[in-house]
Amino acid sequence: MRHGKILWLGLMAILVMACRAGAAEMRYEAEDVIVNREALIPDKAAPDKWTVWSTDVNAHIWSGRVVVRAPAVQADRERPEDGAPPLLIRLPIPEAGVYTISLGGSQRPLALSLDGGKTWRRFTQGTIARMVDLPAGHFECWFDDRYAAEEPSQRGSAYLDYFLVNRLEHIRNNMSNPDFEAGEPGQTPLGWSWWHREQQKGECVITTEAHSGRGALRIKTPEGRDWALSNVYSAAVQPGEYYLLTGWGKTVAGTKPTVSVVGKKNGQVANWAVGRCNVWGKDWRQCRRQVCIPDDIDEVYVRVVGSGACEALIDDLALTRIDGPAPMPAPPPPVEGFAKTRVIEPMGRGVVAQVVSDGVYVSWRLLRDDPAEIAFDVFRRQDGQERKLNAAPIRQTCD
């Protein structure tokens, strides 16, 4: 017990130093922050235990190549005692402040409790607690294998992969550190969380090559699958509100990234793109998109997404509340050109004859002023003599 306490105090000391050095995001592997470890078994399934799974053939998709797996749930359980016992999660909080706590895992539901198991709610992945004022110490939550996926074909085991503890700082324009001024060149920007579908690929760092100020964001990814850089701050919104998403960016090489507004409902992602705009061009260019909050959204956050190889710079992002739809740009003034009337080029029939394998193909031009009932006869002139080639006037075509 004393050994565990020393390890806990050592971890807290390291986290305090990291927080003071400017590390606003802390990441914890799920298997490292479970208190009741008697509920765990390694690398095999049991109906009444959680599995610490490190032998998955697809281990590369899990953070640290390890994940905590619940027993398969085919129907909702009535009591927490059914199935595996609830897991107590204890996340270190190095310093007092305002935090957002979130979970990465699968899309299958779990039961989540924030009051010691008195009440439970259905939860998949995403925000566990948003903008909570926490003292230094720890944050506790409980998870249970209580709920089945609503679609029968999708039922099975749920997963706990990793937890993110984000201290919210430098809040402006409904984002944390939207201008990338907080942090040092070469470091991951404070207030932002990097994800790549292929673990450990790509990077996002602060660069001095800024649109304004002293810092901007540089994203550089190799060939591969999709990636995302998400802001840790979620803004509370109301359906029907209007926001203006703006930012500056340039694509140095590869695919063009997209700045998106993600919508959430009750802490869960409900719409991955309430609004979005692309970062175009090799020079700094502003992107703008008006966003109207739909009925099923109560929170939004901003993220930058892309796929494959990309090198891009982004700066001065903002998500600003506006009173209503942005006015349309004024139409340009009429052009007063040289011609006061339409210039019509004088044109003739333009008869063309081309030798083909079975004779000569002849075509001609239908003119603008020709009457609808116009018909044509085609003559061949040879040795000063003309001979009509068609038996009846040609009315349907010009060949």
C-alpha cells in the first residue's frame, strides 16, 4: 500500500511540473487509472470480469496497443451487479483549475456515473465532464457494462482506451488558444488534441511562420489514413443561433485540410460537420463559413481534419456568435463597356466537305436568324455543271 502511495505521489509531482511547463492536456491509459483492479483479468474473456487486452490482432488501433474490454452485452442489464462489476476510475488532477474530461474508446455504449454509482447514464465516448472547476487531487468516475447497442447487429463488447484531462486556458472566440500564441515553437499547441487513425503518425506543432502574432499551427502528416486536431473547448449553444467560423491558412503540400464545427448533444458527438470550410492555396488565405445550430445540438467545438499526406499552416481561428444570417455581398456594379448594343459576328454557312470511307460528308451552319421552317438543298458542281444531290429538302439536320 505504501509503495502504491509513493507511486501516486510521484505521478502527481510529475504532472504538476508538466502543468507548470504548459502541458494543458494530460493523457492516461485506461488500464493505469482503474482503482478496483480485482475486476480485471489479462487477455481472456469472462462474463463477470473486464479484460486488459494486449493480444488483439488489431492492437495497433488502441493507444499503447492495450485496451480495457467489457464483457459482451446483448441486452440491457437491470442492475450494476449483473455482468462485470463497475470500474472506479481515478484521474490525477495536478493543479486546481477548470477542466474537461473525456474518454476515447469504441462506439458501443457503457453506463457512466459521476456520483459514486447512485445514478447512471448511457455513454459511448467523448466528453465525460465539461468545464468543471476541480481542486488539486483527483477526479473519479464509474463505468459499468450495463447497456447494449440499440442496433442488434452492433451489439458486443464496449472498450475503455484512454482518458484525456484538459485544463482550459487561453479561452477566446469560443476556443482554447485559437491563435496558437500559447506554447513554444516545436511543441504541440496548448488547448488542442492530436489524433491519427494510424497511431503515432503525423504531428502538429507551433511554428513562427505565422499569419499574425508570433505563432501559428503547422500540421505535417505522411501518407496514411485520416487524422484530426480537436480543440478541447466546447461552447454551449442553442438551436437556431448563428455563428461565423473564420480562420487563415495555407496548404504547403499534399491534401487540403478542412476546418469543421462539430456538434454534440448531451456530451456525445451528434454531427461531425455542422459547418466547415477548406484551407486552399499556397499563400495565406482566409476561410469563412456561416453556421446555423440545428435542433439536435447543444454544444460545439472546432477541429481541423484531413486524410493522407499534408503539410499546412493555420492561424487566427474564431467561432463568433452573430445576430442572424450574414448579409449577402452587394452585387457588383454593371460594367459600362465599349459596345452599347450586342456585337454579333457576321457569319456564313461555313460549308465543310470531308472525304470519308464511303463518300463525302457535308455539313453547314444553322444561323441565328434562320426561320424555324428553313430547309436546304445540296448541289454538287463539277465541270461547270450543278447537280442536286438530295431528293427532298433537308429540314431536320445540317448535314
